[in-house]
Amino acid sequence: MNLDLQFRPMKAPPTPKALLTFRKDAGLKGAVPQKAAHDARGVVQWVSVELKNKQVGIARLEIAPPMFCFVSDLMVLSQYRGRGIGHWLIQRIEQYCLGRGTQRLLLEAAEGTDSFYKSQAFVPDPLAPRLWRKEISPLHRKIFTPMFG
């Protein structure tokens, strides 16, 4: 992938109109109700991926360090799918979470997305159907990071 992508934590949640645009493009109905940005159990952080100053992907992160980050509303606009942007976004979310001391990603996979999450090393949770998880401990990342290059 040779795209000039930027990962950006958003200062505010997407507007209802922007979220509705992403959800319609993803084939989902209606907007997701906005939850409070701060909660005793963690923090909600929206992130985006931009290509040439255009927002082409978003995700909602519910971060509860050190235990987990629940990823929801991960969407890439259809005209940009198939270019590796979703994989790139997952990797940046991992880095972002590791930087905040979080060592596990959780998400509920939408119908038809299992193979995408499997390709990103997520595994189905044995106790909760449709819930997928991925351990992202710093030690694990170091083991597989090339020493040179």
C-alpha cells in the first residue's frame, strides 16, 4: 500500500450527519446514539484515517486501561475499501492503545467481516458469540518486529 494516510484521534465525536454517511455507506441503518466521552469505566475516543485531508475511515474506541479497548463503528468508505486501509487502521489502533497501556482489543464483528478480523489475528471469544479479541501486549509486538529496516 502506497497511500499517504494519516491516523487522527478526533477532538470531538463525528457529527450525526457524518456518522450517518459512514453507516449508510457500510449498509448499516440509522445513527448510533452518542455516549458520554468520559465514563468511570474508561474513555471514549473516536479516531479517523485521512487520505489527502479527506476522512475515509473512522472507529470508536472505548478504552478501559489496562484491560481492554472495545472497538466499534470501524468503517472505511466503500470507494476506499480493498486498498489495505482497514488493516492499516487496525494497526494504528493497536499502537494507540499500547501507548495508553491497553493490552487487548475487543470488538463485535459485523456479518461478513470474520475473515477480515481473522487476517488481523483476532480470535473468536469462546464465551461470547460474535465477540472477537486480540492480545496486543508490548512484549508480543517486540518479538515480531524486525530488528533492522
